[in-house]
Amino acid sequence: MGILCNGTQIEIEHNNFFENDTSILFSRAYYATPSNPKINENNFFQLSGYAIKLDAWTTSGNVDAENNYWNSQNIDALIYDKHDLPALENEVIYIPIENNVFPNAGA
């Protein structure tokens, strides 16, 4: 796993994600409020697993994952949200997509 979001509002930016089972996991603990970070200017090179995965009651609205570079042609397969399990209620918004790799990500 790459990043675990548990009651955070921070921005997740300028990272490179490769072949993780889950690169960004939204999880919930009884003492944490829902997360709602902005996921921006990252490079997702992975072709399997989940780039972003939501669990139940983990976000306070849809997740903003616009303006990231995706190496995959099938981004929906890399995201687990309400389209995979309607009870999750929220989705990951990833359009618009960046066409070029962010050269300074991960530096």
C-alpha cells in the first residue's frame, strides 16, 4: 500500500505510484472524521490493483482526483468507488486527465 487516508484533509500531490495493491486507500476508524483530500499532479503508472480505493463512510463527498497522469487506458478498473459498490455513495472524479507525466513528481 502507498498512502492510507484516515481522517485527513491534506493534498496528495507530486507522487509516483507504481504497481501497488492499493496506492491510496481511504479507511475509517471510529475516532476519525471522513477524509476529503485533493489528489493532484501525481503520476499513476500502475496497470493493476487499485490506484484509489474508497471504503464505507471514509469520505465527505466525492474525491477530487483531477489533473493526474494515468498510464492506464482503463482508469475505471483502477478505482474502487460507488460505481463498484453503490453503498459507498461517493465517487472519484478523475477528469480532466493530464496527458503528460509530471517530471518533478516523486523528487
